Amino acid sequence: MCSDDIAIRVSQLAKCYQIYGNPRDRLKQFVLPRLQRLLGSPARQYFREFWALQGLSFEVRKGETVGIIGRNGSGKSTLLQIICGTVAPTGGKVSIQGRVAALLELGAGFNAEFTGRENVLLTAAVLGFPQQSMQARMAQVLAFSELGDFLDQPVKTYSSGMYARLAFSIAIHVDPDILVVDEALSVGDARFVAKCMRRIKEIQERGATILFVSHDVSSVRTLCQRAIWLDSGQLVEDGEVFPISGKYMEFMLGDDASSAPAQRVEMAGPAPPDAANGKAAGSPENSHGLDNRPVTHWGSHKGLVLAASICNVQGVRKDIIPWGEAMHIIVDVRIPPDVSREQLCIAFSIKDLQGTDLIVSTTYEQSTALPESDRFRVIFRTINHLVSGKYVLVVAVENRFNRSISHYYEYLEGAHYFSSLADERLFGIFHPAIKQLTQST
């Protein structure tokens, strides 16, 4: 790849922090090892090492939007701080092409005694943005941040949300070649966060390079084409955002389910008959089964979902469903004796390829009584109002304690990839049939 196409190159990056048990150990480390070496004794170490990053390497092309995902403590913030130049690495190298504007932890780079206006000029100067140009854009910064008279108050009087507003407003008005966002928007109100996300997309469309860190996987999938998954300071996976974020969710949610022992349920015996024609599920006649490329598949009892697909009213699996036609979401399951029937629930979701839930329904919400047999079928009937595009079916077998709490016996994202097709162009995402009336007033 041509070096001119690379905005960020990270090579064998490492960062080690010295962790002291108490303040005295810091003083000991400063004085005693020198004395010990002078006396010819081995120098003691009064701290323990914590490697926030270890041998990390990757490249980001110009104009690319990359999501950095991982658990708390995985090294995401340290990585971004090194890229932005606020933290020095212990080893390795970072090469940057272009002006970097960053939204790191709240107030990073701000002088608490300065006013918001003074911090705007200070931050712009640090980034190499001309002061005269920043003065000319001050009204735009004020309008976007919605800080009003607070712009001329010391930032030490700001709330966390006001910090985020000011930091973001500065970052987007210095014409960044590279925009770095590290969870700074999580403290804003919903309306301002939506406003920021729209502006990030505008910056994205102008060709800027974006590094985006968020625990909200749906936001990462919406904004990013690629995801880098870190854990314990090391690279786990790097690739297309949908499969990488799916594996990450599987890993995270799998941790939540680790209290229940993982069990593999053998799918022995004949499959449930098809509701329409009595043929076995998964037979060549209707191909009702599971796609062989699930994005995320986890749970305490994998193997409960025998088949799941989008079908027509005859129960035949369809990879293309015309807009406005009836469709059946058919789920065949096998429930072993050790799975409680008391709060058992079958659920499905239809997502777009960015991972956004578009249609969700469960037998819990519908108060559907499930059969007592170990094998049964659930059919959800609806009309396809999805605009033309590609979608993915998610199915789950849950223990639904209440509306908001559930334990997943099995969660399968990618049970069926399918397309919706309309004869004419439809706008939006979900386009139901709408009747129009006119009245004279």
C-alpha cells in the first residue's frame, strides 16, 4: 500500500505504566535504586509494571472510519492518547499524516481557569490552526455548542455535558484531517449526541479519517467500515466492522452467561415437520435451516435453535421477500429437560447490516403459550414493510425474567441473510402502507 494513502501507522506500539502500592514506594524508587547501584548491590524495583499496550501494529487509510472496541482497561484510551501525542509510548512508533483533532477524556487540554472562549483559541493554537481563522469561526463554535453566555465563564464552572459540547465544537471547527473520538459523547444529552453524530457523518463524507471509540456497538456499526478489537493491550482482531463487532458482543455477552455451564445439545432425531407441507425442516424442497455464516453465536445451551428463516406464507424459505407481501419468521427449537419452561421465551430480531434492530418480537410480549413437547415450532407472521436492502435475522431462546431482564440460552445473529425488494424507490428504512386523506379547512 502506498505510504501516501496512510493517515495513521502504528508499529509495535507498547506502553508500560509503573504502579506503586503507596506514595512512599514512589519516593523509594526515585532514591534507593541509585544508592544501591553506587554500593554495588542489585537495584530493587519498588513498583509493578502494567503494560497497557503490547506490540500493537495496524494502519488506517486516509478517509477510513475505524472503530476501536474492547473492554474497559483494554488499552483503547492509551492508544488514542499516544496517537494524539498526549502520552509518550514506551516502545514502538506512531506516524501521523495530517492535523489531528481529538475528543478524549473530558476537558483534556483545557485550562480550568480560562474561559471557554480562551480555551477555544488555546486549543486551536496547539493544533496549529490560525488564531485569526478561529476568531472568525467563534460564532459557529458558540452556535454549535449552545453554551451561550457560559462561553465567557471559566471552564471549571462547567458541567461534564458542557465540557463535551465545547470540546466537540472545537474539534469539528479546526478542519481536522483526523478526528479522534473517545467516549466523550457519552455524557451529552440525547439531542446533542444525535447532533454530534450527524456532524461526524458530515466530516466523514468530506474525506476525513476518523477513529471512534465507543461501548455502543450499534454506533460503531453505524459509523465505521472497520473495527479493531483490543484486549489486555493486544490486538484480538482487525477487519470488517460487522463480523468483528459481532464476535466482540459474543465474547462480552458470553462472559455474562459464564455462570451457567456451556452445554452442547445434540440435534439427533427427525427435524420438526414443515407447517405447510409436512416436509422435514432443512430438506432440499424448502431449505429451511440455518445459514452457515452466523456473525454471533453464544449462550449457555448452544444447539437449541434447529432452524430459523424468513419464509413466505407457504412456509418456504425465501432469500428475497417482495415489499408489501406477508412473511413468516419460522423458528424450530429443541428444549432439553434441564431448561426451565417457567419463563421460556422465543425471540427474533431483523437487523440491517450495521446491526440496528428494525423489527423485534418475542413470545413473551405476545403472551404466547409454548408447547410442552421437547421440539416445537414458533411462527411470527407480519407484512414486509422493509425498503429494498439486505437484512439479517437474529433468533434467541431466552429465560425472560421480566420485560427488561433475560438470560440467553442461545443467541444466534446471522440465522438467515435475506433481501427485501420493492418495485419502486421507497425512502426511509421501514415503509408501511399509509392511507392519505385531505380535508378542506
